Amino acid sequence: MSPYVSNELRTKFKELRDFYLPIEHDFQMSKEKKLPLIIEWWTKSLDLVVKTQIESSNLKDIVRNSTTHLKNGCKWFFHTLERHDVPLLIFSAGIGNVIEEWIVQECGSYKNMTIVSNFMTFDEITKKINGFSGSLIHIFNKNEGVLLDTKHESSILNRPNVILLGDSLGDTDMANGFPSLNHVLKIGFLNDKVEEQLSDYMKAYDIVIIKDDTFMIPNAVLRSII
């Protein structure tokens, strides 16, 4: 957690996570029952983010001091897609400004990249966070359907083939929303609870990568088709 977050807010973030995360991971609960609870979790969490009152200038330090890093090989993957004019869509229920800064610091910026996430807005005078723009993006609605009727829609229209990369079972829906799709290759990163989740991941994804901090397999797939 960032040093810009008070101990009191850290505790509240943890309480939310401890309560709602088991619900997200409850394979016996239907998506319909989970949905209002997930929206509740995300809404409360983003409200806490606003209470941090971080400034836009803090983002570089937050990312620079983070212990989380992109997987080795992401830069080649991003660069190759840009070089061949292939749209790169990143869907995240996290905070878009942080993801954008994270990618810029570790890999650079890319003209073919669109990030669909929750973007913080800042007060023009104080430069402190004052909310989030657009509709809430959570784990159950981060898919191509949210790009319909936006300036990004044209970049993926008439694109019949998709390589989908995800690290949760809900991520398999990210290609939903466009009728022009013919083929979707789903590659899943399984990072924890391997024995418990492997069977479900094997059903949901075409390729399952277990506890691998590299982009070796996605890069190999990309090399074979470009």
C-alpha cells in the first residue's frame, strides 16, 4: 500500500477486501448473486481512494515505489502489436491512471493502446483527487461492450480474431460485446490456489499458464501468427 494512504484507510481497505474477496472467489455463488455485492465493494473502495486526497503529481512516485511489476516480455508484446497496427485493449477494474503510468514507466507509451478502467479526476486548483470519470468498471463488466458508441469503437470493428489474456475466471468475458468475432484464443494466468482452481481454468481458457512471471508463451503465440 502506498505511503500516501493513512493507516486508518489501510485498515478500511483491508476490511473490505477480507469481506468481499471470498464472495468473488465463491465458485458456488452465481454471477447474478455476486454482481450487486461486487458493485458495492468497488463503489466503497473507490470512495476510499477519493478520501486519500492524493495529488496528480503523486502518481509517478506511487508507481516508481511499487513492488509490483509487469511480466517480463510485456514490452516486446506491446511493441510488436503497435508495429503491426493491432489494437491493444487493457481492461481493468483497478485505477486507470496508475495502470497507464505503470506501463509508461516500464514499457513506454503506445498509440494503439486503449485502457478501459476507473480513471481518477483531479481538482484543477488543488490538484487533489475529487472523484472518478465515467461509469464504474468492475470485474463483471470489463469487456468490449463498454467501447460501443465511444471513440474507440472503430478501432476494433471488423476485427474477427482476438487473443485474450486474463488472470481470473471472470476475465474470459472480456471479448464479449462485439458480434464480428469469429475466433478468440483465451490464455489464462493462474497465479494462486492452483490445485483448487486448475480444473475450472482449464475449462475456461484454451491455454493455462501456471505461476509464470514472464510473457514467454503469449510472445510465442504472437510470433507464430505475425
